[in-house]
Amino acid sequence: MNALSRNPADRVVVVGAGVAGLSVALRLAPRPVTLVTAQPLGLGTATGWAQGGIAAAIGADDAFALHAADTLAAGAGLSEQDVALRVAAEGPRLIDWLVALGVPFDRQEDGALALGLEAAHGRRRIVRSGGDATGARVLEALVRAVQAAPSVEVVTARVTDLLQDAHGAVAGVVCERDGAPFRIPARAVVLATGGVGALYASTTNPRGATGRGLALAARAGATLRDMEFVQFHPTAIAAGADPMPLATEALRGEGARLVDERGAAVMAGVDGGDLAPRDVVARGIFQALGRGRTVFLDTRGALGDRMATRFPTVAALCAQAGIDPARQPIPVRPAAHYHMGGIAVDAVGASTVPGLYACGEVASTGLHGANRLASNSLLEALAFAGFIADGLDAVPAGAVRPSAPRARPASDLAAIRTLMETRVGVVRDEAGLRAAVSALAPLAGGCDAALTALLIAHGALRRTESRGAHWRSDFPAQAPARHSETTLGALERALADPVPAAEAL
């Protein structure tokens, strides 16, 4: 079927083909969906790189309320209880749905699902596939299902803008393919465009993860929430690759230890030790590196001997880097991994702009708060895909108003990545953040990556406290918990009439 010939009063456009986008497209069936993806299905998404698994309270000693409690604890006061309970309750049903789609989850000898343990989880509840290949296996199953779904068609193109009607409601997308622009009108658009990790020099994300969906939403007038909260995975493999390969947190759940070059425990004396929340471990490693130490993930011995079967993805990545994890510790460092902030959405994934929805990492649902709990990301995307499908009631597409050409990708992304790494990284301060805002502001009008980076840096400057993944060396204490919200208009006004950072809260 031809996407451009469909009735826009019926069609929903989904932008992005990771777990979020594919799941939304499937959940909307039999309603017609046009799935727009910048790369062929199965390529270029963070889903395929997800090693840990999917958190789901299915163990005999577990319950969704316990899962929600762990989520709230990790979220450092900004995860919302009703959202955490609602998403955690979906976990077992979503695993059943994926099993029905053919995802080959790992099982014990008696046929029960094998459950792993990750940091800050009080129970073994990580459902995995292929050891540490869960994301790739889930992606494969979802791609097969989408390819077989008569209600879904796929358009390979890059989305450059959102169409809006005379009332400001989103009414489709502007795409570009082989240099030629074209429009796809729709009754609603769901952004499932992933995260922002590639704005940093050290990242575990695909190179395309520069926050394009956030910039599209901001330019359409949507409210963005908690943009300053960027999670740095503690154990990216520091072997010179870009993006950096990931050593899954599940390794520490199975006994791997963080040590320095002398063999001393990096997390000694810290509550939770090697299994403390990600922000705590990332800062511990960052501070050790700052003292001139080299940090390793020590898997030598029995764990290293079974890496090839239990963690085949990490074993292969180590082999590519010339590391034998059974005999050599793995050099690691923190790297930008996941964005907790995003487009503010309600219980059915709707943004503040009529007709615009968001799912997955690009959305701020209230689940992750200031620090995402491990293996909750795939769960959130799967759950909200269903919520969006059940609640999508967009404004019918009206006459589309003319729009000017929008910003192009950054011509010097390398400079932005270096700036974000050094000024808006694991540990932040006012001087660095002001320098970042000053450098990014002149670029933001003509560059989506610079705009998204500016939104993150400005949010970090105005949050004069330390909370979760946001750590200010000049404001180490917590202030009363609050979300931060902004729009592009509010950002422009703030830059025109800046408020001293100390007065922001």
C-alpha cells in the first residue's frame, strides 16, 4: 500500500522503529499505521543493543508492588507512584505477549523463565534472552510481526518536521528521502525516536541518538520535562570504540567486581557496593578516574569461564577488543546511556500538543524519575505502547498550515559531543553549565542537536541541587523534590532574561 494515498483521517504515523515504535504499530492494529524509520527495520536502534533484559515481577517471591517500590527508590523522589505501579503491573502480561510473538526467553531446566538480578532490584526479576542479547531478540520478533501485519506499512525516510493545522494540532510529518521532501498527513503522530546519548563523546548509544524527536516536539510547542537527567552507565568498555560497547549490569549481579589497577574495590564503603544504583556507581568510577586510577570490571575466574554462554554479547565485544574476560579485567568508564527526561506525556502517552504522542526513551512518563531502574526501559516502552493504543483519540486532521523549512543536523556534532562530555557530564557545576549554555545558544536555532543539548544544559543549570543522575559539585544537597518543565518559548525567554542559577529553585 502507498502511505501517501491513505486517508489521513484514519492514519497514525509512528516515527521510529525500536521497541517503542514497533510495539505501538502492532498495538494499534487493525487501525492503519505508517511507520517511518530512518534506517531499514532492525538497524540503528538502541533496542538491539540492550543487554540486560526486561524487568517483570513474575518470581514466586516477587510482586508488582515490590517492583514499583524499587523503581520509586531508584527514581530519587521524582518517580510517580501511580505510574510505577501501573507499569510494573503490566510486566507479566507483556512477557506473555512477547512469548506469543516468538521471543525465545532463557529458561531453567524445568521450563520456568530464568530470572536475573541487577543493581537496585530487591528480587531476581530480569527476564532475558540469549544471555545478554535480549534487546536484539525482542527486536527481531517485533520486526517479524510488523512485517507480517497488514495494517502497518513502512516508509524509510528521515522526518524533518511536524505538520500542524491552523489550531496548532499535529497533523502529520514532513519527511526527506534521497534529498526530496514529502509530506504524510495523519490524524496523530507518535514519536518513538529514542534518546540523546550520541550528544556525548562517551556513549553506549547509536550515533543517531541525538534527540531529534525532542527537537521536533519542542519546535511544535510541546512541554519537555526533566531534561537535565541523563543516566551514565557505569560500565562501558573503555577500549577505544565509538560508540562504546556495554558491559551489562547483570555481570555485577552475577558476581563481577569493580576494582582499580591495584585490585582495590572501587565501591568499598558505599551502601550497596557494586550493586548500588547506577548514578552512585557511575560517580564512584568517575571520581576514581579523576584521582588517576584505572577502573576495571573483574570477571576473572568462574564467571569469566562461562562468559561465552551466559554473556555471549559481552564476550564477543571483549574478544573484539583483545580482552579475555576469564583472565583479564575489563577496563570500564561511565558513558551516556539513557535519558530520563523527555516529552511530557500523560497516562495515555499524549503530549501537551493535540495530536502528538510519545513512547519510549523520548517520552517523560513519570516512571524513571531522576534515575532509571535497570531493565525498566524496555518494559516502559512496551507498556506505554498499549496505553497509547487504548487511549489514542487525536484531534481529526484539519487543513495543514504552511511551515518553513526546519533545522538540519549538526555540521559539527563532534564539537557538541566534546562540550557535553566536559561541561554537562557525570559531575556538573555552574561555571561549566554556563559555558555550555553560552556555546550552544547561538547554534540552537539552526541545529536540532544543539537545541536538544541546550535544553539539557539549561535544565541542569537551573536545577541547583544534586538528585539521582544529576550531580552538582557546587550544590551537593537535595532541595524539595520537583519536576522541571520547559517549552521552547520559555527557554528563549530565559536566555533573553537569564535568572541567576542560585535563584532558580
